[in-house]
Amino acid sequence: MKRVFSGIQPTGAIHLGNYLGAVKNWVAYQQDYENIFCIVNSHAITIAQNPDTLREKTYELAMILLACGIDPKKSHLFIQSEIDEHTALSWILDCNIAMGEMSRMTQFKDKSQKNPKNINVGLFNYPALMAADILLYQAELVPVGEDQKQHLELTRNVAERFNRDFGECFKIPEALIPPIGARVMGLDNPETKMSKSANGANHAIFLQDSADEIMKKFKKATTDSQGVIAFDKNRAGIYNLLGIYEAFSKKSKDEIEKHFANKGYGDLKREVAEIVIESLRPIQERIQQLKNDRSYVMDVLKDGAFRAREIAAKTYREVKDRIGLV
Ligand code: TRP
């Protein structure tokens, strides 16, 4: 089985966009691949974090991933900072990446513009740590969205260069393009991707929102004045609502258009809200159970780290050896 490495930051709440665009696919990948799921808390500190909140969010994210269907019997789930080899390899990669190459990363430019008061060296080096995450595990596939493609490209480049200069050491990873192209947009502004940092109260549906909150947010979703319910990319609001319905209903686009043929936007919003509420309910119940069974979650993470560490340590030992670090 091919090995997949996925990383997710423990910052902010998980929303419908993260779920449909990433986590739901990760759960599905467990059928076909060997999966390594890493909660990348060391990446999170490139932006200022409150220590207690970061710790809580880290464990909470583990619970959410388990509740969504990540199965610790099939996959490795662990916390990045528990394995020192990530930051150690990152240093070695730093010494093999040119300033110019790193300076081309557009996410650094975006993030430093958004946080002009905290442009730290870690934020600049972020892609080297991400490369280390992937290369340590000899991952063949990495699910990445548009915003991370450039980082994966850098990972491939540094790995190829390292292999050439010091001998075959790393597998060259490839992007894993998700089977279902669910791209969830903000409910208040369907022209922009749903994001955890947008501040509109009706922008995002969070996995832990109550049924009332979900219904209220969908009712306020931005639509248009055409009154026709059809999959039309030019009408972003309706297209987004139908896309969410499609992702949960498992019906075809044709069936969905027929289903809504004689209905109004009010019905559409209510039915989308209902299917989201119903689909999230079992996940929410499971999150609650896991919150009451913290020791189980801790055991899963400990076991995940134990197995991941073996793989990471082997690669790191070989890398050190190749470059003459004693
Ligand atoms: N940078 C990724 C993001 O913000 C998270 C991440 C860190 C990651 N390390 C990774 C993703 C390794 C894939 C592989 O989404």
C-alpha cells in the first residue's frame, strides 16, 4: 500500500470546508493507503498562540479526527512535537535550501502581510518543517489544497537535490488530488473559500455548531434573485448550497436538481441545513464521548507517536550519516 502523509494545524475550529475538503477524504483514504495523520502543533507556533489554548486545541483536534472516522487501528495519528526528528530534520533541510528559493513562497508573503508585528524566522522556515514532516516518513502521496502546492513542490526539489548530492535517501512525494472536488465557500460571501479566520458570524459552519446555529446560518446564506435552483457555477451562492447538499446526500446533480425543481430558496436552505445537521450529529456525539474519555485519546496518541517515531528515527539516522553528522 502506498503511504500518505497528511498534516493539519490545531488552530481554530474545524469547519465544513475542512471536513468536506480534507478530513472526509482522509477517512476514505484509509481503505486504499497506509496513512500517517499528524497534528502539526509546531507549525502552529509560527503565529503567536496562547499556550493553554494551543494545548487544548491540539487534543481537541485529535478527538475531532477520531470522531470523524480516523481509525487508529488502520492509521497512525500523532502530535508533531512529540517526535523531535521533525525539527531536527528541518534544520538539515534549512541548510540545503537557498534563501532565494525559500523567499519565493507566496504563503509567507501572505501571512507576513497579515501579521506584520510577528514576522518570525519560523514563519519563513515553515516550508522546511513541512518538508521534514513528509520526507521523514518516506511518504509517497500528500493530499494538499491549492495553497500548499508550492510547499510540496519545494519538498520535492529539496529531496531530489539531497538524493543527488548525498545518495538516495528520500522518496519523492506526489500530490494526492481529492476524488470529490468539494470546495466549500463562505455562506456570507460565496466568492471566497470558507475559512477559519474570516470574521463574519454567518461565514462558516463549524463541526461543533448546534443544530439551531446551523439552521440560523444557512437561513442567512447569501443567494441571488434568480429564483432557479440549479448547479450553475456563475451563481456562487446557490452553487455552494447545492454542493454541500450533494456532498452529504450522495445523490447525483440531476437528481438534486429534480428534487428542488418546484421549490424555493427557503426550502433549499432548510433542506441543506437539515442534511448537514443530520450528518454532523453522529460526529458531534462521538466528540462528546471522547471528551469524556480523555485517557483513551491519550493512549491513541501515545501509540501513534510510538509507531511513527520508529519510521522517523530510521530516516533521520540515515540522513545524518549521509551528511557526516558523526
Ligand atoms: N501547511 C499545511 C497547512 O497549513 C499543514 C501541514 C504541515 C502539512 N505539514 C504538512 C500538510 C505536511 C501536508 C503535509 O495546511
